[in-house]
Amino acid sequence: MLLPFVALAQTGTFGTLVNKIQTTINRIIPVIIGITVLVFLWGVANYVMSAGDEEKRKEARQFIIWGLVGLVIMVGIWGLINVFVDALGLGTGGSQITPPTVNFGQ
């Protein structure tokens, strides 16, 4: 439960933490997208190869549908995260959220 606070204490700023999360997600999502594409292609291959068996075609159709659903969901999540990070200016090279400094006559 205290893990986010520990992570913030180690990284220094909220922006750095968000950048680390974004980097991790940007590494994981392409792998998941690749898996969904393989599921889709597996379904297409099975659909073509089982032209005579209607039961196998239904099963292959489910692979195609779930592969497409997974692909749409993962691309959507990836896009939403990047829009969120860009909207807050936390992207790579963007401004980070820092508290204002007060100068007392120096």
C-alpha cells in the first residue's frame, strides 16, 4: 500500500515516476499487441484450413474475433496513456511538475 510513496521518494518527482511507468508500459504493450496479432493470424489460418468442418470454423472465428478485440483494446490503452502523459506535459523532454520557488529579496 505504501509502494507508490516509496517510489515517489526514490524518484524525486511525480513526472519522473510517470515517465518510468510510461516507459514500462511502452515496452510491455508491443509484446501484448504481437500476441494478439498471432492469435488473429492463428484464427485466420485455422479458418482457411478447416473449410469443411463447421465446428472448427466457429472456433477459428472466435480466435479471429478475440484477436481483433485484444488488438483494439491494447492500441486504445496505449493511445490513452500517451494522450494523458502528453496532456500533463510529462512526456520525454516535457516540463515536469515542480513546486514554485519563492525568492525572499535575494
